[in-house]
Amino acid sequence: MLYSIREQTSRTILSRTSGFLLEAGFTHSLSPARNCTFGCSYCYVPTMRVQAGLQKDDWDHWGHHTTFKTNAALLLARELRPHQTIYCSPLTDPYQPAEAGQQLMPAILQAVAAAPPQAFVLQTRGPLILRDLPLLAAIPRLRISFSLTTDDDAVRHRFEPHCASIPQRLETIRLLRAAGLRVHATLAPLLPCDPARLAALALEATDQPLIADPLHLRANKTHGATTRPPALQLLTRYPHFDPTAALTIIEAAATRADRRFGTGPSAFGWLAAP
């Protein structure tokens, strides 16, 4: 995929949470960039428009460029406090493809390690996170939420073609866990899948509770962020996929494995808990 990289300086880097993240127990969020070069078909962020701090060019050309906040680490060093519970990131993947060249995250992680908050959560689907293993290991109370959206790589390719394959993601989760890091397999957004097989893969790869969330459709969510139209069109190829039934099957598999399972803010709250 071709994309362009832009840069800006920001006045602040930590934002106070509201809505979903606040309900989950996070006090602040950290977004190192604006727009994401993964460009996933379903991403809710461009549907938020100015509420997500986006410009019109961002939501009109989602995934075609990204704007890095080049002074993010410097600002973070000034803004970190011990009581904070930080989610990185609700608006862009911190290990999006453009990060491979920009290398903004190492300095951010060094700042967090030097003044650790109450909890620091990295939400990603990018195997690039393995580049920073030594820096990750230096952060107390780090939690990694690694997105595992389906067990079917053909489905993955249709909905998120610029993301790593499912086998690559599973291997990344295993390597993070082998390094002694706390890593959750987060089944979000839940795409068409064989739910029993997806549950088995996630339970084998991790030793943490499973967190899931279905695609949020406007029919079921009257306001706020929602699924983008390209993903809605793709969903028509899978008329027999029932996300409610799939979540029930995954929950049953987790229960048999003596593992907690949850959806929504309460489950994401497990990442924020001490």
C-alpha cells in the first residue's frame, strides 16, 4: 500500500477520556499520530470526524496518510503522573505500518518507563511491536491488548488487507507472552469466523481473560462512532454469520477453559485494573 507520512508538533499528548474508555476505567488516552496506515475497512475513527481531532482530509482519505506528532515523547515526559491509567491508542494503531520508518514509539516507551503511570495499555494488531521488546519489558504495569479479529485469513484479507495474517498475529502474541509480558487476545472487532476455532486459538496463545466486541452497527447504536460503509458492504458476503451466537460460543469455550470472558467497557476494564 502506498501512503504518505506527515509531521506536526502538538501542544499536549494525553487526553482525558470520556465515554467507552472512561467507563472502562481509563483516565487518559495517548494517540501518537492522526490517521492510520492500516486503513481497516471497519475502523470507527473516521466516523467520529472532528470529535476524534480529525481533519476533512483524514476521513475522506482514511489510511492513505498519517500525521505523526513528533514531539509526543517530550510532551509525555512532562504530562505523566503516577495515578494515570493510559490507553494507547483509541484513534490510531501505535504500531501502524508507517511506524516502521518513523520510529516514534521507542522514545514514548522510554518516557513511560522513566515515570510509569498506574497502568499503561498498548492496543495493537501490529507485529512491529516485537521490535521494542526490551523497552516494553522495562515498563511496570504494562498490558498489551493484541487484536485477533477472526480465525479465517481470507476474511482478514478482505476486511483488513494491510494487517498481518492471523498466523503472524498468533505468533506475535506467543512471543510477547514468552518475553514475560501480560498480553490479551482481544477479539475486536469480531469479524466473520468459526467462533469455536477462534476461541481455541486465542485460549492457546494467551493465559489472560478473553475480551471481545462485535462490530458496532448504526442500527444498534444510535449515536457516536460506528462501522464504516466499506465493512458493511463486505458483511453482506456473510449473511449466515451471527455475532451474537458467535460470542455465546466463545464464552462457552472460555468457561470450559476456566477463563474469564467479557465484552464492552467492563471487559476492557480488566486492562485498566491494578
